[in-house]
Amino acid sequence: MSTAAPQGLPASRTEEDGSAVVRVLSYNIRSMRDDTAALGRVIRACDPDLVLIQEAPRFFRWRKALSRLARSAGLVTLAGGATAAGPALLCSLRATVERTEDVLLPLTPGLHRRGFSTAVVRFGAARLGVVSCHLSLAKDERLAQARLLTERTERLGAPHVLVGGDLNEGPEGKAFRHVAGRLRDAWAVRPWGGEFTSTAENPYQRIDAMFVSEGVEVLGCGVPTLEDADVRAASDHMPVLAVLRLPAEG
């Protein structure tokens, strides 16, 4: 069984000037508690170079579970998982990895520990800093984490930045607006596909998003049209797919 690839976005490639067209997926996978075969098919159908995961496995044999998911999607594990309290990164062999770092955020008693999974990668002559995040359910903590998130992007030391994740609020929220005020909301720049990301059974809100720095060209961003049964079975969130053009350095 396979899930048909979404239509309407360009394939990955490297341009003659050294710039790179990169396909990126952000996806809350609910700790792989659902249909993992369907999850692998959904990711593979999107043909991503990078996957920014939220709610990766964090407990017993979590590394094996994340590696198994990566293999099923034709990818490799880049960073994150339990070491980032849930966010993780997968990538294709097209990516050259410069460095990775998993960051645990301050713990508020009684609330779930949060973190960021970060990396700096190269595609040809283009360098990109990447952060996968999953912000708090609590409003005040969520805003504080959004501020830490934008601070972290400034410390990546990369000419271009991509942030993706589950913000647990929509574009009207303070945390979302904080991030969108410092980076560009890729859906708002060039919407493509569907808008709403939650829930997979009945999408009605956009709480999952991707953001990019100035200089990154958004060729399209949104929820891909995929096999309904697989999307509903894979997770309680919809995936967000973006295609970006990254300028070459120098």
C-alpha cells in the first residue's frame, strides 16, 4: 500500500547558482501511538529533505522507534527525541549536517517539560539553521517559550533559519504573533494546500506552522492533500509541508 504524493509543489533540486530548493515537513506524530505504517507512508509521500517532528517517542526504546520511523520514510534520524523532550529532526541523505543541539527549557512545576531540537545543515552551497518546537499548553509559559525560541534562532549562527512546530495556539495568539513578528509565517507568505492542522479527524484550527527568516523564498506552504485514511490513522494532527528556496552563501 502507498499514499499518493501531493501535487502542486516543486521537487527538491540544486540550482546552477548553488541555491537549493528544499522540501520540509513539520508534523506532530503523537508519540507514534497511532498507525505507524500509515505515518511512514504519509511522510514518504511528501518526499521531504527535512522533517521537523513534535511528540517523538520519549520513553522505552525511543531511539529505536524513531529510527524505525525514519527508515520507513526513507530518511535518517538527525537529532532530538527524549533528549529534547519530544521535538526531533529527520533528514534525507541530501543534507550535510554541520552540528546539532537539543535544548531543554525551564521546567514549570506541574507542567510537561519542553525543549527544542536544533541543527545547522547544508544543501549544496546553502546553509540553514533548523529548530523543531512544541510550545506549552499554558498561555504564560507558551509566550515565554516563544521568546526563548526566537532567541535560540539568533544564536544558531546560520545565514537562514527555519522554525517549525506545534505552537498550541493559532495566529491570533501572543506566542504565535511573537514568532511571526521576528520570522515570516510561511503559510501567510505563500499559502498552498489546506490551512487547518488540528484535528486530523476534523481540522478547524491552524496551530502547527513553519516560519522562515528573510532571504528564504517560500514556494508554497500548507497541509498537503493525501490519502484521507492514512492521514487520520497516522496522528491527531495534520502535517504541514513547505518548499523553500535557500540562497547560496557567498
